Amino acid sequence: MQAPTASELLTVWECARAQPVETQSLILLAAASTGAHSQDLAKLSVGLRDARLLALRESLFGPRLAGLTHCPKCGQQLELSIDAANLRTDADPPAVEALTVSSGSYMARFRLPNSEDLAAIAGAPEKDEATSVHMLLSRCLVEVRRNGRRKSLDSSRSLPQSLIDAIAAEMERADPQANVQLSLHCADCRHQWLSTVDIVSFLWSEIDNWARRILGEVCVLASAFGWREADILAMSAQRRQLYLQMIGEGI
């Protein structure tokens, strides 16, 4: 994976900033995946996509991730700092196109969810969590059999909950990077909980903050010296900071 240059990353930010989060993830992925087709990237499993975005984040901003969250019980703000290596799972999604599970008299074949699935669900009318699960499952099911006889895939709601649970468990086992969770603890009220790591939103927030900061630097340097944006962006961050420091000191 090749990290985009400052100029390339600004172009990516400009193109993606008004897009839905799933579209943003694919635009970021495409920028770091030289020669890859957008359709192929959209069909990567969610875990494989997130693993590549985590690698992109490391190449852009380093291995340490810092952020803020709130205790769901008392509301206390907590500071988080974690190494990217601790968010990376060892397992890769299986190479097979479809996975299989059985529960009672049922057998189901299905594929892992991808970005196209998440985008379709996000664009659907207002829905609750249960509806979202059934929508995702309906998109990922390949075949369902009961007592050896093939059943219609019109709706996953007709399937027993035990089979749905088995499918969900196998999806998580096969693609663990898609559901990375942190175990958090509030020092104030001692509440403990699990928080899902959303690398897409986290990375986009960092890129958005970076873009606004660097555009401010470009504005200051261009106004002071008359330099072109392309020349300023081609400088190292250290050199830009030295010039900004000189301006601040009136040199």
C-alpha cells in the first residue's frame, strides 16, 4: 500500500468530504491502492477493507491512535491512546467465495459483507437494528436448505433465530477485523464496556482535521511569500513549520 502525497491526499479529501461514509472509505482505499479497480475494492470484505485502511492510517499519521470517548454510564470524557498493532487481528478472511453453517434441519451458504452491502443498508429508509441485520443477511445469503430442500431467499425473517445467530457467529469468526472492540473502563464510576472501533470514521476525522490545518498553512505561506500551493505542499511538514515559525517571529 502506497500512501498518497500531501497534494494527492488533499484532492482525495476534496472529492470525498461531501460523500457518505462508505463512499469515503472506498475513495480513501482507492487512493492508496495503485492499479486496483474500484469495483474490486468495493467487494472486499469489511474486515479486509478495514485492515487496509488501518495500514493507510499508519502510513499517514503513525502507529499511535489517540482520541476521545465518553463513559455511557456517567458521561465522563475519556482519553484513548492505542497502538495500531493492537487493533489488527491475525486472521485473514477465507479465500472461498461462500461459507457454510448448519443449525437443526437448516443449512445456509453465504458470503461475507462488503462495502456495497453497507452502502445499500445505509441508504435504505429509516430502520431499526433488527431490520438492518435482516437486510444485510438477505444480501449475503447464497443458498438456504431445510431437510435438503432449497428454500426461497425472499426474506431472512422466515429463518429460525438459531440459524441467523450461527451465520453471524461464523461471519465474525471468518472476518474478525470487521468487528474490533476495545475493552474500556471509567475511572470515575468504574463502569466497564466494549466499544467498537470504527476505523473509517476515525481515519476520515483525522484526514479532515489535517486538510483544514494544512490549507491554513498554505494560506499563510502563500500570503507571506507568494509561493504556489503545489510548491508548499511539496515541502516536508518540518520545513513548512520552520517557515511558519519565522513568520510568527517576524524574521
